[in-house]
Amino acid sequence: MKNSLYVTLLVFLVFVSLGIAAGPSNFMFGVTFGPHPVGFRVVHQYDYSRVYKPAFDLEGKPTKGERARPIQTLIWYPAQPDNSARPMLYGRYLELLATEEDFDADSAQKAAMLKTLLEPYKEKYDIERVLPTHALPQAKPAPGNFPVVVYAPSFSSDAFENADLCEYLASHGYLVLASPNMGQRSRAMTDDIIGIQTQAADIEFLIGYLHNIPQADTSRIAVAGFSWGGISNVFAQLQDDRITALVCLDGTIHYNDILKDAKSVAASRVTVPLLYLANRGFVAMEEWTPLPSSGFLGNIKYSDFHFVRFAGMQHQDLSSMFLRFFPDTHFTDYTAAEVSESYSWMARYVLNFLNAYIKNDGAAREFLRNSPDKNGAPRHQLVTQSRPALHPAPTVADFARELAKQGFDKATSFWQEVKKSDPGFILPEKEVNNFGYQLMGSGKLNEAIAIFKLNVAMYPEGYNTYDSLAEAQAAAGDKQSAIANYKKSLELNSGNANAVERLKKLEAKPIK
């Protein structure tokens, strides 16, 4: 994973320093922007719940300044029209490199840092920095509430690595936030579970910050991540079900070696709609298998899963920042114009996926179902395939949502029907038992009995399942059923003191 193309602008610009002549920008974004002007602002803030700088520096002296984790927050948002506003130049994004860690650097310090980072690459820098973006700095926000996209950058990369995509989404009515990909205690990300969890925590921080943004509709949140960010966003969603859609730009979630140390991350736990956009890989076009059939991606069954593979894109091409600074020699089998066209189609698929699942847009759903050529995409550039969710995931929450539609009395029969297509489908015994007791505590005895009966059906050898069912039946006044199930519990575990005590009371003859 520690590929130089993922680390920083300084590293992947090295090709230019070899004396390759710079020409026009290699990036051409051929999309139609939406009806909203794009506002842009940067917020420098700290996550005070996490430490970033050590207590002492390398000279053994106490660290000066704030030690909490810095979160340089970039925000693209739908703005109000302003005919007098001038678009920001791309160089403003590059200037943010100087303040990713140190918010308090003075002008001289920032200038010196940028000079160090960018001087060797002056030719390419001078071409890109003067190009206009679609962003209007500090523009007045448009009135209303807008769905949110949190963007998670790739390994050690910068928050603006896909600024063009972020601007595009904002123009179509999304509030987009991003922060740099940094390690737990240093600017460099670490290639381990701690690194993934660190970025997932950054995503959570940005979601928390949404409550400070009046434009944010916190009921509609998606997270898009490129490469390393495309595994961190899955980790974040599994911890936070406020995230209701995922976009993985060639995310490394399919790297099994990364997941070995994270046993809690199973494909069966991915239950929100997911769009995966893949590079061409190392196979010829005619050998493509559009939809993975094995590994983590192949085992996603309980999510609407959409897969798009691009013939002309290498992994790094899914970042517009990389495309802007690659030398001409990067574009071999496909020209810069062809790769840019693929990037533009990638952006369209991201937008339509978000519109379909975040905005519930019927036309966008149709776009996802269409073949690429029906959508107007060149047939030779990409292949697509979709796999609808098999049925509710094996979680109590998903199962309960389905029962709310079908009726709790269908709990056992619905489970039996699901098992016909998914023989291994089963819910955790203790969680189901707790769910039953929650229903009892809410006075919903009939629903609780249905859930306890489901648990008995799933775990017929579990003495406690019969014990709980009997308790609910007794509470509902069904004495005979309660006695029968307490006795069954004792058959399975003669040491069940609770069943013995309850049976004494249930079978006691009334005093005349």
C-alpha cells in the first residue's frame, strides 16, 4: 500500500523534476455542473478528544502549541448566485498543504513550506495553479438543507485530491466535507488497522461537526472514499448507521490481508447501498468479470451493490489531483483525454448513485440499471453490473424493520422463507433474546412472544430460549404454554433454577 503515488503531492510530482516538458493540463472534466453555484471555505479546528503531537519534541523539550488532533476541514456547499464573485484558482487548494498540521504558521513560514514543496515542480505548478475552479470562496450559502457527502482521501493524501468531484457534487445540491488523510500521531498514514481506525474517527468527527452547519441535513449522509479512504469509510459506517450510503473509488476493502486483524468487519455486516468504482486491473477487456464473485466484495449480500469497472483507468486515475500533475508519459494505452473522459463518467455514476439512494430519485435509479451505452457512455470504456440486496441482513435491527412491514406474527415464517435462499441466515441468540425483553418492557407482549418463538425455532437446543418464551407467555396469561416451555427448558438444563421456581408458582394449586 505504501505506493509513492498515494503519499503526497511532493512525491507524485517527482516525474516532472526529471526534465519532462510540461504542456497543457492533462485533466479535462467533461460533465455538466448543477444549478447551484459552489461555495468553498476552510475551517481549521481540533478534535480535542484525541492527542496528535507528543508531549515532548525530538530534542526532549515540551511541545509548544496545541497538541490535539488538527482537522483541516474543507467544505464545498450550494451557494447563492453572485455575478460579481470570481472563481477560486486551483493554486488555493495547493496552498492548503502548508496548513494541514500547523494552523498557526505565519505567512513567512507558509511561504517557505510551499517553496520547499513546490519549487522543484514549478512548470507543472504554474500551469495548474492559475486554472479556475468552480469554487467561490466564502460565498453565501444557499437557503435550505442539503444532504451530506463526507469525502475520505487516499493513503496520506490531501483533502482536495478530488476537489473537482467535490465541486461537482456541491453544484448538484450536496454539502461536501473532507479532511487530510493523516496517521494517528503524524502526517504520514500507517498501513495498519490503527491507521484505518484513525481515518474512520476523522470521518466521525466531520459528521459530528455537521451540527454546526445550518445547511446540513444530518438525516441524509453518505461517505465517499478513494483507495485507503475506501476501506476507512466502510469501517466508519459499520460503527455509525447514520451513514446511509457508501462510495468506494477503487477502495482497498477487497484487500483480505488488511481485514485479517479486523474480524468484526465482515461483508455480511455491510447493509447500506454501496457503489464500487474499479480500475482496469491487470486483465484484458474481454476477460473482465464485472462483478466480483469472491472475497469481501463478492460476499456482500445484504446491500444493493453497484459495480463499475473502467478500461482506461489505473488506480491513481480516480483522483483528479493525480491526473492534473501526472506527466505526459503516464498516459500510454489511453490518452489524457480518454482517461479524463473515464473520470467524468466515474463522477456521473457517483452523482446518480447518491441521487438514487440519498435523494430517492427515480431517474437516477434508472441510470444505475441501464447499460453504459444506454446512458451514453462509450461501450469500450466501462462495464457495469448491479446486485440487489438478497434480503434483510442477519441483524436484529434489519430484521425488525422487515417485521414492521410484514407483521411480528410472521417472524418465524419469514425466517424460514429467508433460509431457502440463504441457508446460513441466523440471528444472534442473545441479541434476539434482548430484543424480546425490550418489547416486553414496552408492553408489547404479543410481539415479544413472536420474537421468543423465533429464537426457539433458531436455537431449539437453547434452554434459555424456552425459558424466555415461557416468561412472556405467563405474563400474557397463557399459563399452560408457559408451563410446557419451562418444562422443556428444564429438559435441556436441569439446573435452570429460574424455571424450577416459576413452575412451582404456575403449578401451585390455588388456596380455597
